[in-house]
Amino acid sequence: MLDNRKLWITIALGNLSGLVLLDETILSVALSSIREDLHLSATSTHWIVNAYMLAFTCLAAVGGKCMNIFGLRPTLIAVGTVFAGASLAAGFAQDGATLMAMRVLQGICAAIFYPISFAGVVSIYPKEEHGKAIGTLASVATVFLAAGPVLGGVIAEYVNWRWVFWINIPMVVVSVATACVVWKKLPHESSLPNVDGVGLILMLVGMLGLIFGLMEGVDYGWSNPAILVCLAIGALALAFFWRYESSHLDPLIDTNLFRRPRFLASEITILVAQFSKISIALYVPLYLIDELKFTPGLAGLSVLCAVGPFPFLSPITGRIADRHGARAPIVLGAVALMAASFAVGIAMYLESLWTLVFALVLWGVAIPFNFIAPSRLSTISVPVEKQGELSGLTITARLVGSTLGVTAGSVLLRTGLGFPSIFWLSGMLFVLIAVFCFWALRETPHGQTESSKKFPGLRRLLSA
């Protein structure tokens, strides 16, 4: 077992990050059963999902620091215990308030689990294998993502919705135990916490105000005073956070990372890729149900042609990024996703099912390149001791991308522009990503594109 330490750690931490993804998707199918059993209003049901996502999004950037401050093993034990306890209590909940409170706890734990799983795996691989590490981790985790809706439906229909939460317990216990047994403490892991309290408060206020405003703006109206106040407070707090952290000797988040074009390009690419991913996952099934009159089950299966390739292509994408560098996979992936997104919109406008299937398959093949390659680029841009902080920032970019995707889609549908407009917007964003990354990733610090070091042909292909 110890001879295969990297593999076992990757599987164990991949299971934990996959568990976070599972908790996002497995609940959606069981919500109607929960609402009926607990006699919940539509608003309360809505917040069973949003309470988790709000806590997760607001704390992910901070959660990534826990590995650097406390060490991976103590963090996993503490967070795993709380997560298992919250899952147990959620399953026994007799009212909506208790369930929402446990969902907040689960979201806080997810905000720590997800980034330190990423950071933990990356920290044990050399830089030249970071793409392989991230691809393997994503392959394990996305199996849970694809299984979530199916598993949730089976549990809700044939067992009991409470097992949607209880199923977490044995999985988290086995995964945490495995990771703790095979993990070796890293030299930079500190036993004494050093937390920037002012920065933490500013970040929490900023993220809470901004994400809450974006989540609820569609329902309450963008001119609602409460929404405007939330957005204003969030924006101001994040502006003060940025200014404060820029001059702090030991910042919570090193904002100087965003001054590096390569790092900025990778994070923006991940944000837009997640924007596209949530649009596919949420609005394609809605289109199939509302416009083409598919059953929910058939609509869910139809989306598998888009998300199905991810677990299989992630390791391959990682190896390509290791060998070719970041520029070629990201730019070419963005171009393919641009074409796929426009094709999805056209297929919806023409109501052509086979064109839609083709577009979804193209999207599913291309999307790993705009997740795995930029994630690898981020990891090689910072030292090992900052991997936890980096992973938190990357997860935050993904979660903000999800929030923006849901918000933009809701606004476009409510204004009467229809489902195609969502994917045309996504396609235009990928045009910007392709252009920006073509510029930002044009050179390494030594004046050479990453891909040109081993593959001069790719340099000629991507040179202006």
C-alpha cells in the first residue's frame, strides 16, 4: 500500500472532492420528496440547495489555506468528523430549519475538502506531472458528479430521501482514513495557525454580499433595495480586501498572484468553463423538457453525452498539458467550446435534436481542456507552500462561474430571449478566452512558449 502512496492518496482525495460534487447533484432529484415529507415552502426548498452553495462559495478561498496552516491530516480528521455528523443530523431532520443548518455545515466542510484535495494531490507530484495528477483526480471526482442525479433518483424513489445524506458517512470515513494512513507530512505544513483576521472578515462580508445578491437578484428583482445593498456591500468589502491584502506582510490571499498574466488567464478560463458547464447541466435538460417535451429521466440521460466523456478524457488531457504546455490545449479547447456553444444555441433555435446531440458531444470532448490545462498552469505558477491557497482561489473561480451562469441564464430567459441566447453568450465568452489566452500565454519566463520546448510544430501553429 505504501509503495503506491501517490495512487492511494489520489483516489482517497478524489473520493472526497467527488463527494462534494455528489452533494451538489444528488439532492436535486430528491428535493420534491423532501419538500413533501417536511411540508416545506418553495422558498425553504430553494434554500436547502442555496445554503450549501453560499457557504461553499464564500469560504472556498479560505478553506484552501487550512492545509498550509494546520496540515492535511489534522484538517481531514476534523472536517471529516463535522461533515459526517452534519450528514447524520441532516438525514434525521424533522423540519426545514434543521436541514438548512446542516446544509450550511456541509457547505463549510465542502469549502475545505474540495481545495485541500486538489492541493494535497498536486503537492506530492513533481511539476512536470501536475497535469497527470489533476487529470487523474478529476477523473475520480467526476464519476461522482455523473452518478449524482441517477443515484439520487434511485434513493428517492425506492429507498428514502434521508439516505441521500446518510450515504456520505461511510464514504467520508473510508476516504479520510485511507488518506491519513498513507499521507506523509510536508516540510511546509505548520502546526501553529497564522490567520489574517481582518482579511478573513473582509473576504467573508464581500463574498457573502456579492454571492447572495447574485443568487437572489433574479427572484427579488435587481432594483430591490435589499439586493442593491447586498451587491454594494459585497463590492466595497472585496475592494477593501484587495487593497488591505496587497500591503499585508502575511496576507490571507496573495493578491499579487493576479498580476501574473499566466495565473490570471488560467483562473478566468476556469471561471468561463464553469459558466458553460452549469449552463449545459441546468438549461439543456430544461430545454428538452419544456420545448421538446422529454421526460425528466430521458432529459437527464441525454445530457450524459456531454458530461460522460469527462472522467475518461481528464487523465488524457492532463498528460497532453504536461507534454505540450498550457497554451495549445487552452486556446484550441476554447475555440472548440466556442463552436460547440454556438452549435447548441443554433440546434435549440432550429429545434434539431441530432444537431444538439452532436454539439453536446463536441462540448464534452473539449471541456476538459479548459479545466485541466489551466488548473495545471496555476499549480506550476506558485511554490508548493502556496498550493492550498491556490486551490482555494481556483475553486472560488469555479463557484463564481456557476453563480454567474445560473444568474445570466435566468435573466436571459426572463427577458424572453430564450434558451439559445444562453449558449450564444457562452460562445462569445470563449471567443474572449481564446484571444486573451493566446496573448497571455505567449511566452514562458524564459521567452519561449511551453509547447515549443518539446514540440516546435505547435509553436509554429500557435504563432501569430
